[in-house]
Amino acid sequence: MSSIVLEQVAKSWGNTTALQSIDLHIAPGSFCVLLGPSGCGKSTTLRIIAGLESASAGRVLIGGKDVTNLPPAERGIAMVFQNYALFPHLTVGENIGFGLSVRKVPKAEAHKRLADAADLLGLSHLLDRRPGQLSGGQQQRVALGRALVAQAHVCLMDEPLSNLDAQLRQEMRAELRELQQRLGLTVVYVTHDQAEAMSMADQVVLLHQGRVEQCATPRTMYAQPATTFAARFIGTPAMNLLKLQGDAIAGSDVRVPAPAGAVWLGLRPEAVQLGAEGIAATVSGQEYLGADVVLRCAIGSEHITVRAPGQQHAAQGAAVALVWQPQDMHFFDADGRRMQ
């Protein structure tokens, strides 16, 4: 198992800055997810760790060794790409073992590694097929098998499940996580899908405009978002951010225990409930999702989303009473930083 450390890593092209002094520590044997919207710098960070891009500043250490100026082949890593990068004219077995033949690994050793990886991934009966004869999930396993036979302690994955359908993606998330834990790999995984991040990661690194917005466990990221960006990015539906005027919700006389300087009140939709008594609000729309119904309500000049059980119904324009607990309130300052 190898740790990964990024020290003041930055990347720019001319006047364009992709990363701004990233500091990051990834523990050995952990599953780290780089999460964020398109253009936030997550793939650039992964490529710098891999050695496919050179950092404009800073250092990269893998297993305590400075690899900043080393080529990818000397970094002790394996990588799984978004498009799998399989050779269509080679069989599954030849695809998995391709890197071993290039490195001139002895045939007996290469055969054993191939057999072990194929057995682990359930590909033993598919070794003579071509990639074009496989399903998307099977192709993904072949790409992963090619990484495993390299016996690297670090595996880098760039949105490897994005080409799969929703159900298969969910199944593969569980398989990948189980495999990573069984083999003790240090995995760095890039995705824009928060469901992947929250379900798989030991550590989530949320990136925004080339900066680390927050680095935390999934539970901490959800329960204590460090910024309004993190609050809105994590959670479905997103956290409500209600503008405050002093200690009241804007446009209303609803007062909250806001600390001095608070500009935003954050409330998770699932933390807000419909009650017989509570804060007066008006339903402006709803979305029925079966088990849940998402209500959009107005309080003063602000709108709040409520995630309620699916059997509850409130017509558009109906007056409702909303209830939430004091511990469910999050407050942010004018810069979007968490206050409590």
C-alpha cells in the first residue's frame, strides 16, 4: 500500500490556471474520490499524479518517494480510463496481459497473474473473446484486470463507470469498492457523480475552480459542508440556502438563531417536515418521485425545498406549516464560509 501526497501542486497553461496550489494527503489503502463539476481540475489532478501532465509548481510523492519528475512507467501506478482503451483486435486475455508482455515479464509469471486477475473479476470464461463481443460491464472489468496484473499499489480511475447504464453502474460501484478493500489498493477515482463519491469513498476531495473546496469523509461532507458550494453540490435535492436579513429569513418575519454576520441559512430538504403547526409557507410546485415527493415552497421572498414521504400531497398554492430542528440549521457568511 502506498500513500499519495500533493504539496502545493499547481498547473497553468499561459493565462489559464487549472489548479491553484493543491495540498492533499491520501492515506495508503484508502479510496479517495476527486469530485466536482466539469472544469474544476479533478482530471488534471489525476493526470499529474499519473505523470501524464507535469505540474507547473509543487511536488508529488507516492509511497514517500518524490515522483514529480518521473515518467508514468516509473511511478508504480496503474490507470483505468473512461473509454477503457481496449485493443479491439486482441482477445480479452491478450488485452489484460498486454502490459506484461511489453515489460517482458516471464511467461509463467505473466500467465499466473493473468489467471488470478481473470478469476478475481469473473472473466476466466471470456479470455478468448474480443472486446466487441462483451457488454459494457465486462469491458470495464477487462480494463480493471489490465490494471490489476501490473500489481501496482496505486490505481487511478478516470470516470470508469460513466459509459454504463444506471443499474450496472450501481452494481459496479459495489464491486469496485469490495475489490479495492480486498486487495488493499490505494485508489484515486475521478467523478462528477456525487452518488459514486458518497457510496464508495473513504475520503472525498471536492474541487471547485482549481481549488480544494473541502476534503472530508462522505458523512462529514454531508453533515458539515464547509462552504455554500459544498452545501449545494452534495445532497439530492441540494441543500436549501435561504438569504437572511439580520436574523430573519429575507422578506419574512421568521427569525432564526443566526450568529452575527450570517448571510445564509442552510437546511437539508429532508430535515424540513410538514407539521400541523410551524412556519407558514406556500406551496409553489411539487415533484412526485414515488417514495418521496419534493415540494417547492415560499417563505417570504425565499424558496425552500421539502423532501416529504410520497403519500403526502399538497396542491399548488396551498398553505402549509414547516418544521425543522435547531441542530439542522447551517449558517454561512457573505463569502460562503461555514459559521456553525
